[in-house]
Amino acid sequence: MRTLRFYQVDVFTDRPFAGNPLAVFPEAEGLTAVQMQAIASEMNLSETTFVTPPEADGDARVRIFTPAVELPFAGHPSVGTACEIVRLRLVDVYEPVTRVVLELGVGPTPVDVSVRGGVPVAATVHQRRPVFHAPAPRGSVAAVLGLDLEDLHPEFDPVPVDTGLCYTIVPLVSQRALASVSIDLELVADFERRHAEVYPCAFTGQDDPWLEARGMFPLVGITEDPATGSAAGPLAAYMARAGVLPIDQERVVLQGAQIGRPSFLTVAVSGAPDAITDVRVGGAVQPVLTGELSLPD
């Protein structure tokens, strides 16, 4: 029987028992994909990551699993895993920032880890340049969200945006409408096949947090995600192209409030509204536990 160390951290929060939990297995060399998936199902968190030696020029090969599927990229696993790689001294550590390059399914992904007193406290993942797709029909969007057409923001079309993973960004008229979202399980598979997973959001009317969002992904085993960094990137790109997120200005997105796991994701983009060159999503990371898992032979 093999014993595997793992570390659990809460991502996009500066205190334990908030944010999005992540399990990191830093010594995953030799595990098969079937074993990784079984472990991720056992952990039953939004994502679990498995770290092995780099295969190219990065600092580590990292594979990401939900309880049901493997993902080529995800935001909170990238942020949390990079912090653990720094905390475990699997790379040379520099203050105030240590860059960690993760070899993910989408290719090399840089993550800038903020270090204070030798300890990682936060990180920012650089996502891919955005790809914008044709708007999704408003009627279909409202139906899959269990909302009325009037709940969709009249000034912003629902648009699928890809910065590593693709999400249909859906601005709503209010946080009340956002709280009323209920994914239609009979419609969601066809909608995602035609467009992309939905990521509804609403302006808060405040500077901080600027937006509130929800991520519900039942087809990958996530009823509601406390924080979805891979969707916050497309959201930032969408808002920048729409002219409401100034270039190189950081804003905070709240997620997870509806399920008692408030998460605060910092988003920013560089370039120009019609030519975005860098999409960044970051936040604090809080270690919460260390454990061992016994893997049957």
C-alpha cells in the first residue's frame, strides 16, 4: 500500500473555511489517470491537483481533476498549487514575487506567487488571450438559468469567452436575479454543447466587490463552485471589451456567497479593449490541513 501526502488550502480567501478548497498531492509521480480520478472523487472537492516533475521547461507538471473529470486548466487549482509548490520549496523562492510555471493541459501557465517572510500568501495566474464567440440566444440563456428574459441585463449580450476554458458570460440585472438562478438540468447539456458553461454575474453597485458571480457546473460534478478562476478570466476580458473594466485596473469579483464560502477574486487585463494581451486572476491562499491518503496496491 502506498501512502501519499496531501495538503489542503482554501483559495481566494485570507482566512480558513472560506474560499474554494483545493487538495494538492505534491508527490504524484507514478499515479495513473484512473487513480488520480479516484482520489479526486474521494476528496470530493471542486478540484484536486497532482504534481509530478516537469516534462518540458516548466517548474512542475500539474494535472487537475474534479470529482468527475480531468480539466486542462482551472484557476483556483493553478493559484493554490503554485503557492504549495513555493511553500514546499519545490522551486527557488524569491521575495516579493516568485514566478512558477505550471505545465497544464493547455500548456505552460505562469503564476506569480506573492511571498512574505518566506511564506506564500497569494498568487495570480496569467491566462490566455481571450477568444470571443458569437452571442448565445437570450431565450436559451434565460431558460437554462431558470430565469425570465427580463432578468438578463439589457445592455450586455451573453457571450462565450475562452481564456483557457470557455464560459458563457451572462450579466444579469441585479444580485436578486443572480440569487434566483437555478440551472435546468434537462437543458444544460445541450446548451453547453452549443455554447459553453454559463457564468452569470451582476454588478454590486460598489467598488469592492465590483461584481458578484455564480458558477454551477453539474455535468462535471460541481453543484456550485465557491470560486471559478477560469471563468473570472473570461469575465474580466468580457468587461474590458465592453469598456467597463479599465485596462490594467484591478477589480474584485465575489463568488460563493450563496453557499457560505465567500471568495474574492482579483481580476485585471492588459493591452487594449479590442486587443487584450494578458488576463490575470488572483487572490489569497490559506493553508488549512495536511494529511495522508492510503492508496491500495
